[in-house]
Amino acid sequence: MKRQKRDKASTLFNRGFQAGLSGKSHDDCPVKVIDLRSHWMSGWREGREAQWNGMVGVSAIQAHPALH
């Protein structure tokens, strides 16, 4: 059975969310292409918001519908 690859946008969003949730700076974004960078930054913003709201670790990931 073949595994389907996730599209790049959702992968970047998820990685940005994880970075934001762990308190990393937006300056740590590894993406240089502007169109793709916006997906990482969106995830980062939502991850930071989750952290500010007291969500940490698995509870934050489970509460976020885009990460399922």
C-alpha cells in the first residue's frame, strides 16, 4: 500500500504550529520562499496563541483540528 504524502502547505503549517507551541521565535522559520513561508507563519501564530492560552504538548495538538 502506498503512503500518500501530505501536501507541503499542511506540513509547513504543522511544523510552524509546533515551533510556536514550543515558544520558538518567528525568526527561526526555515522557509525562504514567500508563498510557502506564509503557511509556516500561520501555524506559528496559532501555536503561540495556543501556548498563551495555556495549552501545551499533546493537549494543544489534539485540540487543533488542522493537525489531525
